[in-house]
Amino acid sequence: MNHERPGSNALSILNIAGYQFVRLGELDQLKESLYQVASELHLKGTILLSEEGINLFLAGLETNIQSFLAFLRNDPRLASFQTKDSWSATQPFRKLLVKIKKEIIRMNHPTIAPEKGRAKFISPQKLKEWLDRGQDDLGRPVVMIDTRNGFEVEYGTFKNALHFNINKFSEFPQAIEAHLPELSDKTLVSFCTGGIRCEKSGLYLRERGLEHSYQLDGGILQYFEDIGGDHYVGDCFVFDERETLEPSLAAKPQGRLKPKKNQA
């Protein structure tokens, strides 16, 4: 991804978010080495590790971020690790955390294993074509499915997107079950902030027999980067002190009414 800093020279902090579903072992050793390198480079944020992969949100000076990514990609399992980038004037994280979890994004549905293969995905460009036209290439109506928690949806979402006001992602399968009949004749595009939840939701939709279902590749942030705000209303919540990003990927000015955060 392009690391070019937009606009003001005051935006000196590079923020990266990335995940990769890949079978990982020796998690304690990996945790220790990643913490040591990130700490020495004065990075802050969170790295989640599990046997199914890695998920991270980090921020720091660009040269330090690049040094960390070089170290990470030196591991053959993570050689193709990609990030989504944005800039801020200040460090949006308070400390550095590296944690080992059962899942890097919890769904509590063991048959869903993205490290064994992805669901079908759609690019932001193709999605915009469908939304402009009001139907997919086969003439089927398109329904956007927001997989995020209810408080995230309050900040912004795609126009007319279906959401379930869930409190945590592990509630998503049950929510879908209640809507299966009305979705069976639609083309479905599930989306989330950066794509990680859709790696599982997309597979789940297919598992439930919804064959015309896709995940938005790269999530809302990739859509913002490639397309902008077309067909999207509001901002995108992010889990750091910037709180939200506008379609330009700039941090939203603070001082707004903030919905209650539930990160369960």
C-alpha cells in the first residue's frame, strides 16, 4: 500500500492495520519477539496472535513502522502481510499490547476457517458499479450486510445497509439465521471496517447456502481509499483514540456526541 503522507507535514504518525489468516505455531515465542521489536521501535497499539493468524493495529514514525514490517515479513508465514495505512498528528494509542487469543476475531464457529481458504470477494470498484446500477451483473438486487457492532453502525454505514444491532461479532451467525428466508434471493455483500470480520462472515453465508454472497475486499477503509464516500453515509469508527475516519481517511474532528462503546 502507498505510504505517502497526505497534506500537512504535521501528520507525522503512520497508523497501520492489518491481518492475515495463516496457521501459526510457537505463539509464546512469536509474542515475545514481536513485543521486543515493536517496543524497541517505540510503536504503540495492539497485536493479536492465535493459531489461525495475526491481527494488528500499530502506530509510530514511518521509518519505525517500516522496520517492524520488514521484521514481521521476514517470517515466511507472514511474508505477504499487507496493511491499510492512515496518518495522524499524534500517537492514537496509549501503550503496546501483544496478546495470544483463541481467535483473532471471535466468532465461536469452529467450522469457519479462513486460513484454509477465503470466501468470494468483490473489489470496491465492482461494488460501486453494482450500487450505481442498483443490481449486480446478473440483474439481482444487492443487499449490503453490515457485520459490525451496533455502536459502530451509529457512526456511519452504506446507504440502506442491513445491520443487526449486535453487541459482538459472535452474535452474527444467530442474527443471520433470523433473516435467511428474506436473503435467499438476493446478492449479498458483507462488510466491516478493514475486512477481517468479513473473512468469516463471507464463509458463514456460503455455509448457510447463500451462494450469491461476497465480502467487500479490504472493508470500508479500502473502499474509502479506492472510491471515497459514494453510497456511504457518515464516518467509519476505528478502535483507537482518533475514534472515526472520514471517507478521505482523515481523522474526524473531536467534540461530537459519542455512542457508547462496547468492545466485547
